[in-house]
Amino acid sequence: MDLALAPETLARWQFGITTVYHFLFVPLTISLAALTAGLQTAWVRTEKEKYLRATKFWGKLFLINIAMGVVTGIVQEFQFGMNWSDYSRFVGDIFGAPLAFEALIAFFFESTFIGLWIFGWDKLPKKIHLACIWMVSIGTILSAYFILAANSWMQHPVGYKYNKANGRAELTDFWHVLTQNTALTQAFHTLSASFLTGGAFMVGIAAFHLARKKHIPTMRSSLRLGLITVVIAGLLTAISGDQLGKVMFKQQPMKMAAAEALWDGQNSAPFSIFAYGDVSKGHNTVELSIPGILSFLADDNFHSYVPGINDTNKAEQEKYGPGDYRPIIPVTFWAFRWMIGFGMASFAIGLLGLWLTRKKFMLPQAMRTGDDEVPNLVLFKNKALSPKFTKLYWIVALWTVGFPLIANSWGWIFTEMGRQPWVVYGVLQTRDAVSPSVSQGEVITSMTVFTLLYAVLAVIEVKLLVKYIKAGPPELTDDDLHPPTKIGGDRDADKPMAFSY
């Protein structure tokens, strides 16, 4: 059978499509929940209308996003039984445990408290209502952590034993699975990248409204919050990425070598800015690199030895038997660069924006603007950007909405494809994990149906987001500004469509 149409390849394509699509919503869900909670906290503390309008605006976009994320995420778990039954049979005792915790604890937090938050605007006291959105935020973070712990076990299996009698892996130390360094560093990196995503989302949409001179007080505050989030999260993403790279170097040397297209091991290993390799001959034909940087990223030492693709492939052949243990080198190489490139671009645009819109006390009197005016973009002490460059920055800031999403997608592609041919590193190969009874035609049919369905959902998602983004923050009513002081309130609050505000 042609490898391109083998059930294993088709099953991988289907899982890849659904996973990358689903992960577009996950970072926004995590970050928007916390950012919305922060804005509502500012309103409860200051009672300023701009914060309440911002809470309702970003909260509505959060609700659209989380609804789509839940719908697309359910499909992921179905695939384990549908296309990957041998994988489920082999590691279900281990992999199922963190997923069960995610459903029983984290998803319970999210679903329960998000309902209270949606329908409790005019029924719950302000502080209790505020606590609900913070519980939703905690739930999203817990949910992400349990799922990342399950994925980290696939990257670095720990806390288990192999039962030869029934031919499956069995859990021996659940706490080790949850707290191993792979899970901790991957969670740190993923959560940082999530807030980079949410901050960029907020910056781009606020820039869109400010360029149109609409909803200025609310969008000024949103822009500032988004820029601060982008800068802090960008720094944390870089720090956590460095830590994750060092863990990867120790646990998956092939992935590190493939990320750099480093074919032969060497001291002072270079970081390749551009490389084109000949897989059949095992070397690069074109390469532009900086000496020593890869050694430093791997081991905090510019002169450390880093094993190459050929060395690692030979070592794994000796350890695991004959075979080719190399991933698809061009995919891992460029995915790694696109992940870093788009992430750094978001950080750079955020850092520039934070400087251009700096606080009033750092500006001369002539450059200062009121809370109801669009901020001047001041490059130097007495030099604001020209109208042409001001417009250009607002446009670039809007583009920034998509940069972290691209970085996140390529990051996951690198993480998963860099591990190949293993589905559980060093334990179970991908070819041994697929469902033996699922035919080529069945996988093609299900993949086609899901892809078309997701395309329809994408259109719905984009239309809803664009509709409410263009509409901007809602006008406030007296009920919005003066919610009840006791649970239930004194007035009729039976509003089934309260989530529409």
C-alpha cells in the first residue's frame, strides 16, 4: 500500500488537523479568562465604567471562543478509540488518568462557574460574581495542565511498568507523571505562550478601534493591558522555551538535532539561521549558522558537545533495533524557526507599542492626551509618529493577532513530529499504535467529514468574532452598574439570554 495513503499516515493527518485546529482556541481560552477576570476585578475595585464595558466586551469574545474550543476538543478523545485503539489499549491505564482528572476536576470548574458567571450578572453580588470568573480561569489552567501532563508522559514516559503478561503499560506513580520536569517546563512554556496569544489578541482589536477613534476609554485601557501582557508573557515564553530546550536535549537528543538540522555531532554546535539538507546523504548542502549558540541553548555552555542526527540515529538503532529513527527534518527545522520567529515578532511589536504609548509622566505636556482621546504614539521625547506611521503601527498591531496563533501551531507540530517515529518515546512506535481494524476508506471518510465540519465551524467562529468585535463594548444599563447586593437581588432577573448582555 502506498505509504501516503496507509491508515497510519491518514490517521496521523486526521489527528494533526483536528489537534492544530482545536489548539487555536485553547490559548485564547486560557488567557482571555484571566484577562477578563482582571478587568472585572478593576471594575469591582474602582467602579469605573470603562472596566465594566471592557469586561463585558472581552468576556463575550471569551465565551464564543470557549464554546468553539469545547466542541472541537471532544473530537480529540473520540479519535483515541476510533483510529488509535492499539495505543489506547497499551497506555490507557496511564494516559487516561490525567485526562480523567481534567474532566472530573478542571472541566467541572469551568462548566459550573462559567454558568454562574453568564447568568449571574444581575443575580449575584459583585464579589461573588467576580469569584466565579476567577474560578473559570483556574479551571482553564488546571485543564491545560492535566492535558499537558498526559502529553509530557508521551514525550518522556515515567511512573509506569510494562506488564508482559497482558502486553500493556501500567501506572505505578501518578504523582511522578504529574510533576516530572517535562510536564512542569512544558506547562510553563504553554501557559506563557497562551498569555502572549491573549495579549496580542487584545492589542490587535484595541488598535482596530483606536484607529477608528471608537470606544476610546475602554480601548485605551485594553490596549495597555494587552501590551503589558504581551511583553511579560513574551519574556516568560523565551525563558520557559530555553528551559524546555535543555530538557529536550537530555530526553530527546534527536529532536534537538533535527530542530537545527545538525547531522553530525560537534562541539560549539551552531544555531542554523538557514539550512537545506540532503536527507539521503545526511548533510546540509546550504547552511547559514552562528557557532556555539546551539551548545549554549542545550547545555548553557558555548563549547558543549551536541550529538547530531546521524549519531543519534545510530545510537537508537543500537538501543531499539534496526530502523530509521529520524523525523522529517525539513518540517522540524522550519517549524522550530517559525515558532520562534512569529513569537518574537509579537513580543517586539508589543514592546514597541508599550514604549510608544508610555505613561503620561514620561511625556512632555504637549504630547499628553486625555482618557477620552486616542493616545499619541511618541517615539522620542518630543517626536510623535507621523499620521502615516501611526496608521501603519495600528495596522501592524492588528496583524499581530495572528502571529502567536501561527507560532503556537508550529510549536505543536514541532513537538509532536519531532518525536517521530515514536508515539510514546522509546516505548511505542506510531505504526504500532493505530487501530488494526480501521480501513483506509473509513479513515479517509472520517477525515474528510471532520475537515469539512471544521471549515464550517471556522466560518461561524470568524463571523461571530468579527460581528462582536466591530460592534465594540456594549452600552451599560442601570442594572449593569448597580447589581444586587444579595444573592437573587430584589428584581426580576429571569433573563435566559443574559450572556448576550
